[in-house]
Amino acid sequence: MPGNKYNGNSTHIPTRVERLLWERELREQRKSSRASYSNEVIDNHRGAEVSENGPRFRESDNSGVDFVEQYLEEAAAARLLVEGCERQDGRPFRQRLLVVANRLPVSAVRRGEDSWSLEVSGGGLVTALLGVKEFEARWIGWAGVNVPDEIGQKALTKALAEKRCIPVFLNEEIVHQYYNGYCNNILWPLFHYLGLPQEDRLATTRSFQSQFAAYKEANQMFADVVNAHYEEGDVVWCHDYHLMYLPECLKKYNSKMKVGWFLHTPFPSSEIHRTLPSRSELLRSVLAADLVGFHTYDYARHFVSACTRILGLEGTPEGVEDNGKLTRVAAFPIGIDSLRFICALEVPRVQEHIKELKERFAGRKVMLGVDRLDMIKGIPQKILAFEKFLEENPNWRDKVVLLQIAVPTRTDVPEYQKLTSQVHEIVGRINGRFGTLTAVPIHHLDRSLDFHALCALYAVTDVALVTSLRDGMNLVSYEFVACQDAKKGVLILSEFAGAAQSLGAGAILVNPWNVTEVAASIGQALNMPAEEREKRHHHNFHHVTTHTAQEWAEMFVSELNVTVVEAQLRISKVPPELPQSDAMERHLQSSNRLLILGFNATLTEPVDSPGSRGDQIKEMDLKLHPELKEPLTALCNDPKTTVVVLSGSARGDLDKNFGGYDMWLAAENGMFLRHTAGKWMTTMPEHLNMEWVDSVKHVFRYFTERTPRSHFDFRETSLVWNYKYADVEFGRLQARDMLQHLWTGPISNASVDVVQGSRSVEVRAVGVTKGAAIDRILGEIVHSKSMTTPIDYVLCIGHFVGKDEDVYTFFEPELHQNIFFEPELPSDATSMTRSKATDGARLPAERRASLKLPASRSGAKSSQTKTQRASPAPDRKPGNNHSSGSLRRPSPEKISWSVLDLKGDNYFSCAVGRTRTSARYLLSSSDDVVSFLRSLANASSLCSSFSGLHA
């Protein structure tokens, strides 16, 4: 689009790849520069625990927690070291990262009125983020305890500050409704394809409403804490489905805040997500973030599809676009701290465990499953597949053992209690059927293991079984691979786990619902040759050790920083909002005003409502905005103001809506013109070839019949096929097929333009644009009104497709400054409405119109767009002129004076709801247009009244 001083610049913008490579290079430099410091910190804090084989972790029953505690201590030491180090500009050496999650990495236990003890919680997210040294992290979240009194809150806040944690205080009712209710009872089952709870509908509706209200309230409480601690330049990273409403709350407080949101669970397909009553509100809230991350491309694709199908937004390879704002959507597969597991295998305590396990299961192959006792983990399917394997392979019954670690969770929920009983029943039946007095095929434990015991178990395992029915990522598979560099065991992995996209090449992928397939895979894994096992393990081990949790966190934050930069570059190209006070002031100061207004989405009542795709019937039967009549009437009755409605709509539509106003109507992109007190006249070129219409109409009708909820409009100079309300993907495919059919058939040799809207295809005669018609419209208005003074104020507002935006550039000062009436026209020249108009390829000097343009103009502007090559027009049939009874006026009087005298700043072009535009300014909707016209009319009325009193 053409740029100007109001809405564009031509500076070079680095590509996304250039910026990401630059960010990666900086990360590598920072890593190497801090390597010596990191080693020093580790030595200082682990000095007494480092052996010749590597670091020894503190020996306790909860070594994973101790490891996180070490990280917290080291991070605190690092913070103390760099707090005094500042750059020359006074900013901190590291960027601050505010990590916002439902739970803090510590749990608080109250010991007295103002005394608290903190218990550190382990977890993949904790390990990932605390291992990142590039950023100065602050954790914001709920501490897992209700603290109603102010003294307790202050004491807990002080205690958590030492761990760089900031608490959000939620009362018991909020926790019950928000966490236990909406998060765990609504969102979690839905995101794992379990559907909404099947309860009594009335009770569900009531509880759902109260739970969602609590969800929004809790998210706002998180936002309040973030806002209180936010400093300019901070990065805010929101985590998981508990905080889907948070990005919008943060952006409302500060639109310039860098906000990222990451989902650690699957995101369901749009058909599943659309069952959620609050589906649109949650999607809109997440889209307020700058960057939205998922574990896999599938989840990202489902999210984009939901935004497209439910909200009607535009999905792009980069993310989701909403009226010019792009929310970046991408996949960021999380990893683990592989070095932690590799080093742990050298710890003496782990070596002892390994020795004991080898002796205990000597002569038998060890199969392992480590899962939460949850519906989505597929534990019954795993055990049934193992049973089928034993049935079909009797020779393996005393040579293999399955160790299943099932960590209890949500033990108070009836569904989980039922699952526990079911698993115990299956295990008991299989052990009774295939077990002996000295050995059983399945060892089932309903408890968790400490870190050392788990590492030892991973190390002795021959086959790991992960049979999740639906899992966001499943890091058990990563942990198993990290501990298998010596044994090189085989991983059987469910294709429904997110890890399947990362480890699928080295693992055996299975459908856990297909028990026969899983049983066959067990046999394949147990009998796999050593060479194949080594190749598979090498591939997975390389991925696990290079795609670590720390790399994941650094990549997400780096991508977020780049995304914000790109957004700022896009915003710099977006025109500013219409300066209404300035436009009104200049309107009042002028004496001959021209108002050019669009119709659809400019003066009509709003059709699209937030969170929906609008009403198709209303859009097909457009109605004027209910508050438009009074201000429009006042402007039309102003003797100093000429109002023109310039639209692509048919004449009948304009007659129906504007017949009662004193104004000019320009239908079908200006090809037909009339004053409401007169008759229609045509401004079409005399020899416009329209023989292509019937064949194109046949194609449009064909695709309309085969594309549900699509429709086409037939006009005298164009045809438009609209598929806005059709299925998005199917509509795009149909549009693509239609274009291919048109180009190779009906319009292959026709003089036509094909205009592609966001969800429409229009075929129109070549050169038919609003900008091409405006000079002829102007000449007719000047002649009809017998104007003797130049137009000194132009306001052009519309929601026009890109091809018609030449009407905006028509009035730019550098283009219109020489527009004038010619004093000498040939005696046989017709009026400008029947002048031999250009077909878009001719130069301005060739025009024989009443208005003469400077050589800098581009004719009818149609040359800026891709057109079909013109062919010589055949002899015209009488029916192809499409005059439709329209009148043609005689030539205007031969006068000589400047038509326009705008002096640059007296011209206001404004696009409605389109940020990619060549207009100078923006208004967001027809509501804003009507509000501005009302202010304009009121100001004009007051000015006229004051002038009358003064006279």
C-alpha cells in the first residue's frame, strides 16, 4: 500500500529469522561469559558433596526437593552477586522475568502467628525456570494455604521474599470455586478430551456460572499482584489453564507489558473446545498475550483453528490476526534437566539401588511404568496389554516383570477412587493367573519414589511403557532416556502423548486403545536386536540432552522479546486514530465541504459481536445504524456541506436506505450516480465489455450450491461471492478452486479485475474502482450545484477493500494540487459521466474527462493491482452496455477554476476497522463513525446558531 507521512515509512525491517539468529548468538555469548561464574557458585554450594564421579545430591528421602532447594539457594546467591552490577544506563544487568503460575514452587506451613516454614515443591517447571541464569526470575502464585489475617500475610510475604517468591492470597471459597471447581472440574477434563461433567443441567449451569465468576476473580487477583510488582521492561510469563484470563487483565492495566502464556496440557480440537460455554471469552483473553506457546504443533494448530472457527478471526502461519493485531502462536516442546539425571547415576546411593534391583530381578527383563493414578494415563490399558502379551507368549511368563509406579492423586474424588479399585482388580487377576509362589508378573506400588530410587529404577529398566490416553508432554519418557545411556533400553510411547512428536523416531509408537498393538510392541521391544536398540536410543538421547528445560525457557522468553519487537514494528505502520477535535475544527473553519462516506460497516448497524461471527441474515439485509438519522440529516441539510455515499452496493440498496436524505448516492463503486432528488445516471465508459458476466455468474452459482452458508450478489458491473459464514477451511479451498476455474475459463481473455477479500471473491470490469470514478463524480457534483468556490475540506470515511482504497490517495495534496476544469473542450465532448473512460491501462493524459489530472497520477489506479490482459472489444450488443435506463447529462458549462483547495491538512481519510490501509487515520467501528458524525453535526449546528445570533 502507498505510504505517507501519516501512516508509513520505508525503513528496513529485519526479518524474523535475522532477529532470532541475533538473539541466539547473544544467548551463546552470555552463556560462555557466565560459565566460570556458574562453576564457582556450584563449587561453593556443593563443595563438600562433589566426588570424583560428579556432584552428589544430598541424601534424604526427598532428594528432588533438595535439588530444587539448591537451585533456589544458588539463584539467590546469583541475585546477590549481580544486584550491584549495573549497565552504564543504570538498568539491571539481567532482564527480570515474572513467572506467574497457580502454585508457587514452595508450600507454606504455619508455625505461629507470625512464623512460617517453607517446604520446597519439585516439578519440571520449577527445574526449568530456576535453572535459567539469563533472567532474574520472580515467582508469583498461590502458596497453597489460606491466610485470612493481615499479620500472617505479612509474615508469609517476608518469608517467601527470601526465595524470590511473591504470594497471591486466595480465600477458601475462591479456591473451591476457581481451582477445585472451574480448573479441575471443567477445563482439565475438557482439555484432555473427557468432556464437560455429565450432571443435572440446571445444577451444572448454576455451578458453572459461579465457578467461572470465581475463575475471573482469581485471575484478576493474580493480575493485581503482578501489576504491583511490575517494572518497565519486565517479561511476564503466565502458565497453564488456571490463568487463561490473566493476559487480558494484564494488558488492560498496561498495553505495553510483555506477556507470554504457555499451556502445559493438550489443547483440544475446536469441536471439543466449542462445547465450553465460556469458549469465546477465554480465547479472547489468551489472544491478549503477545506470545502463546504449546508443547506441540498439534496443540497450536487446534488453538488457531478454535480462534478461526469460533471467533471468526484470521489464522496465519505466524498465529492469529485480529484486526491487524497479530498474536504469535508457536510450539515450544519442554525438556528436562538431563544433566541432573545423568550425574545422579554416579551417586553411591543410586549405585547401591541399581545393584539391589539387578540382584532382585536377575534373569528377568524389567518393564517399567511411572504414572500418576489418573484417568488419562492409560494404566488399565497398559496392564491389559501386558496380560495379552503373557497370554500369547507363554515362554516369557517367568522371564519378564512389569513394575508399575502409580502415584495417588485426588484421592477424595469418586472417579479416581473407582479407577484405583479397577487397577487393583486387574493387577490381582493377572498375578493370580500368571504368578507363582515365588514370583508375580506385576509389581504395583500406589506411592511415589524418591529421586535416587527412581533414577536407579530407570537405569535397570529394559522397556519403558508410556500409554497415556492424552498427555500434554509426559516427561517420564525423557527421564527414562536420560538414565539409559548404559543399558540402552527401548521406549514404548503412546502417540497421544506430546513427547511422541519429539521422541517418535527412537521410540515404538502405539495406540494405547489398541491392546493387541501394544502387546505386539512389547514383544518387539523385548526381542529387539542390540544394534537397533542402540540406534534408537542414540537418537532419543541426543534430543533429550540438547533440548533441555533450560533451553526451552530461554527460547520462549527470547521468542517473546522478538515478538514484542515485531509487534512494535507493525504498530508503527498502523495509522493513528482519527483526531476528531482537529477534524471538527477544520470542518467549522471551511466554507465548502465534501463528505464521502462508505455504506457497509461504516454507516450500518454492527453485525459482528465480540466473541461471535455475527448474524448472517442481518449482514445480508443491511440496515442503517439506529443512531445515524439525526446527525446525517443535519449534515445533509447544511448548505456548506455536500454528502456523498460511495458504495459497492447496488442502486436499490442505496435508494432503500438513503432515499430520504438530501445527498448524492454513488452505487456499484461509483459507476452509477444520482442526487436523491434526481434520477440515476451512469459514469461507466461507453464501451465497457460485460460479456463475461453470464459465464462468471454460472461459476458463482455452482460454488454457492456446493458451499453451505455462502452466497453471491449480482450487480451490473460486478459479481461478489461471499463465504464469511461457511466453514473456514472448506471456504478457503472452494475459493481457491473457484479462482483456478475462473482464470483458466470464463475470464481467461476478459478485461476484468479479480478482487480477493478476506472471505470473498469479486469479479468486476477492469478499471471499476472508487478512485477511478471519483473524478467524474466530483465533476458532476460541481456542475450540478453550480459551485463557484473550490472545495476546501474533504472527509472520506469507509470500510473499503484494498483495490478501492485509491479513493483515499486521490485527495492527497501532492496528487490533487493541479485538478481543475478545462476551459477548452471539444464541441462534441460528452459530459464527464459518459466520457470515454480509461480501462485502467491508459495514462491520465488520455482521459477525456471534465477533470484533468497531473501526470503524477496513476490513472484509475487499477494498474496497482493484478488485472487480466485486455482484449479488443467486439462489436457491442445493445444489451451489453448495461445503461439500465440511466440518464446521461449534457456537457457541463466550460469554466476554469481549481476544484480542490485543501491546503494539505484539510483532508481527512479514515478507514473503518482496517489497520492495513492507505488512509491517514482509523476508526474502529460504525459506532465510532456515527459518534463522530454526531459530534460534527452538533458542532456545525452550534456554529451556525452562533453565526446567526452574531449577524
